[in-house]
Amino acid sequence: MSGKKLKIGLIGYGKMGKTIEKIAIKNGHEVILRISTSNVLELNAKNLNALDVAIEFTSPQSAAKNLEILAQNKVPTVCGSTAWLSDYDRISKLFLENETPFLYSSNFSVGVNVMFAVNKYLAKLMDNLSEYDISMTESHHIEKKDAPSGTGVTLAEQIIENIKRKDGWHQDEKDINDKIEISSIRENDVKGIHEVRYTSSIDEISIRHEAYTREGFAKGSLMAAEFVVGKKGIFSMNDLLNI
């Protein structure tokens, strides 16, 4: 972790926000703003002006509006909310116009981002092997609001970019040859499991990541927060991890 003590705002103070706070304090940072559904009016210019960086983990319904406010107030921002990406280009432009750094990732786990890199490489290798069909499974806790997960969608989009015979994804349906099938499972207290499978009549190749705790996501988001402070531009975990 960086030696600089950061004043952090947590935009979203659920399970993830509280895990981030615990690790941030352990690493010498200070959390000076905590925004939840009960105090959204505190997301204002006065409070935001005191921040070095904000970490935004909320819902698809509130993320874009929160990010708009953060950009307008020139707060360096890290975002892990999912299912808001129809607004990504507009929000990124707003951060650029305000000369403020912004880093978005569908998953801040270092292990998942390694999986992203492996996923892209494997897809390129499998492009011409049409005898292998492609399917995916993602599992999370029952409170997760979006399905498939943002990480699952990222994995599918990476494959689509690299395999010509697939032009989209679908959820829990069968026999759509040009689509990647994604199955979503919701069970008690599953932190996150993602698996990509290439299956033929004679064998199967798979890559899989399972998160045991939320700490990996929290540590990754803090690494990202330290990374963006003092920079300008739009970033991803690839920039942070150099992969």
C-alpha cells in the first residue's frame, strides 16, 4: 500500500463499503465520508471538497448519478458498481472535462483481473476450434441485484471480441449457437464464483475463479484509489496491474 494517508469517501456503505473501511483504516487511511440510502443529501460539495478520493459501490439505479456528482466536484473516483454501463461513455467524458481521474472495474480482485487476461488469451486460441461450445456460470449471494454479474458480462464480452462465431450472450437458455450461455446462481453467502467452459464431444477446458472473502475486492479497490490520486484520465485495472 502507498505511504500517503488518504481521506476517503465511501459512496455506498453496505457489506463492501464496511469491508473497505476496515482495510483502509488498517492501512493508515482515514474514512471521512460514508454515504448510504439514509444520508444521500450528504453527497454535497462541502463534504466532497474534503476528500482525496471516493470509492463508489452502490446499485445500478444510483451509480451513474453518484458518479456525475463526483465528476462535477472533481473528486478522484474508483467505481465498482455494475449494470450502469449504458452511461459509461457520458460519465467518462464528464471526468475528462473536469480533469479528474476515474477508474472503473467490474471486479477489483487481483485474481479476477488475472482471469480476465487469461480469458482473452484463451479465447484467441479457441477462435478456430468450432467443435468447442462455450458456456459460463456465475454464482453470488442472494442479495446481489444484477444477473448476470458485471464480471460475468465482462468475461462474455471479452470472448465475443475474440471468437468470431459468437456475437452475444444469453442467460439460462439452451441451443442458441451464436450466443454464449451464462447461468446465474444465487445462494446464501457466496462471495463470487466465475467459470468459463469450452466443451467438445471428447473433452472440456475450463478456467475458474472463486473468491473466499470480500477482502480481495476491498484491497483491490484501495490499490486503485491510491493509484488514481494525482493523475488525470480514465483508467482500468489493467493500468494498475500492468497486464
